[in-house]
Amino acid sequence: QSALTQPPSVSGSPGQSVTISCTGTSSDVGSYNRVSWYQQPPGTAPKLMVFEVSNRPSGVPDRFSGSKSGNTASLTISGLQAEDEADYYCNSYTSSSTFVFGTGTKVTVL
Amino acid sequence: QVQLVESGGGVVQPGRSLRLSCAASGFTFNKHAIHWVRQAPGKGLEWVAQIWSDGINQYHADSVKGRFTFSRDNSKNTVYLQMDSLRPEDTALYYCARDGQQALPYTMDIWGQGTTVTVSS
């Protein structure tokens, strides 16, 4: 199972929006609405930000939103804040009943 | 509070074995599957395995097939990862994470802080 493909980095100024893409295949992202997103600031454990493509767990700001089209899922951070600077990973359930992470994207707030 | 604590990491020579533990507290352990996820130094997250609440159903990545085995003891609220025939590429920070189950399906909603495994001669 190959890792899902994410851009290595994205950046934006405070208040702007950034979008991170996550491209898989018809065996994972394309087949299931079981895509989640995780935020990992440096030196810390990952934190769940979005599940089932577009749902937010309790406590996650509504600035974080998810979507999916075909084999590509996306995470959008609106109203970018300094505290959003971190690595972000997508994750998908697969047709083999396993899970696969994306390659990771570093978000920089300029 | 809801918590997962990993232990058992260390430095080991290639070809040797190591057993990691993941101790849970603050929630009904036998209602949740547990995932193992690893992160090599400076690299991204890699999903390793999921062990269901019954301890019988489990799924794992091809990269650890035949070398890593997974178990759990629900009476001790603990999950184990037995790593055999270790390779330098197994060097990583190993996290255990709780499966979100019905509330947060197909997710890892609670994470431990990880335990470091270094495979080196």
C-alpha cells in the first residue's frame, strides 16, 4: 500500500486560506468516505482534526473543513492563525481493511 | 483522564527482538480497537497495525508482515507489539492510538506520546 500523495508544503499569511490535497486511488480515498486528517505540531503527537471526509470532532475550530472529489480529499484551513503552523497528514481506510497515511504537508504561517 | 502510555522502546541490534507495551486508562478499554503508528526520524506517519477489541481480528501493514505480532490483555488494559527480526528501517517513534469506534469511525482519536525504537549495530 503506497502512501497517499500530499504536497510537501503550503503557506499563507494570517487570515488567508490554505488547502491541502490528498490523492489516493480507487482502493482507498476513492472508495470510502473514511478519510481523516491529523495535525502534528513539532515534537508532539498527532491530533485528529477531521473524520469521515468533512466532520469535525468536538473542540476543533470550524476554520478546518474537509471535502473529497473522486480519489482526492482536501483539507482547507480558513482564517489562518499562527497556531495552525504544523504538519498535516491525511489518512484513509483501504479495501484491504488497513489504513494508509499521506506523505504529510508542512503548513507555514508567513 | 483518557490516556495511552507506551513503553519498552530502546536500542537493539539488527535481527534482535523487542516488545512494546501500550497501557490505557480513563476509558472502557475492551470497547476500543487500538492502532500502532510509527514515525521514522524526520519522516511522516506510517500506519503499522490495528488490533480489534476482541484481540483476534487484526490487520497490519505489509512492511511488518511476518516480523511483528500484536496482542492485547483486556484484563490489564494493555496492548503489546512484539517486534522480531528488527531492521534498521524499523527505527522510529512508535505510537499507539485509540480507535474512535462508533463515535469517531475509522479514526485514531487518542494518541500516546510514543516510545523510541532504534535498530543499530
